[in-house]
Amino acid sequence: MVGNQLSAVKDAAGGGDGGDDADDKEKAEEEERERQEAIREAEERRKEKHRRMEEEREKMRQDIRDKYNIKKKEEVVEQQMPQEEPNPLMRKKKTPEELAAEAEQEELDDFTKLKNQMETQVGELKTQIEGKCVMQ
């Protein structure tokens, strides 16, 4: 990156030779690949370091649990999840948006029921009137 800026300054000052553009591009691409590889390797080292640290912490936690006879919370949660008893106090709370959507859906259902009922009644009245009125 600094090399690109330096070569741009040289070209502007007239000190650069214009025939090496292809070589400069190849060098820049190679440097970019090396930089990306270094970043990837550093990230892998960081992740490995944190994984090892977390393993050590978990070992220390387990030692403390064993020492004081404490059960691991995750085990209790995993046992309760598959059961899923229908307890209304433990159900998921609905957001105001979900409540509004349900209310709107119920209103639509009531409206469509009423609309269909009205249409059937109008149809029945129409057939009754047509049966009584005969055009000659």
C-alpha cells in the first residue's frame, strides 16, 4: 500500500519508468495475497488461543462444581427443553406487533364470516323474489 503511494509520487515527479506497470500490478497482487494470508493465519491463531483459554476456564469451573457438588446449569436446561409442559405461565410472551396482527386477523375473520353470511342471505332473498315475480 505504501509502495503504491510511493510509486505514484515517483511517477508524478517523473522518476518512475512507465514500462513496469504489469510488474507493479503483479507485485501488488502478490503482496495483497500475502497480507490476506497473514490476516487469516493471525485470526486462526487468535481463535485457537481463545478456544484453549475457554477449555481451561471450563476445566476450572468443573473443578469448582465438583468441589462444592454444584450441578451444571446447562444440563438442567437441556432436560427441561424436550419435555415442554403446557404451562401457560412459561409460554413465550408476544410482542405488541404480534398481538396487533392477531387482533387484525380475528377482525378479518369476523368480517369475512359476516360478509359471507350477508351474501348468502341476499342470494336467498333474490331467489325468493324472482320466484314470486314472474314476468310475462
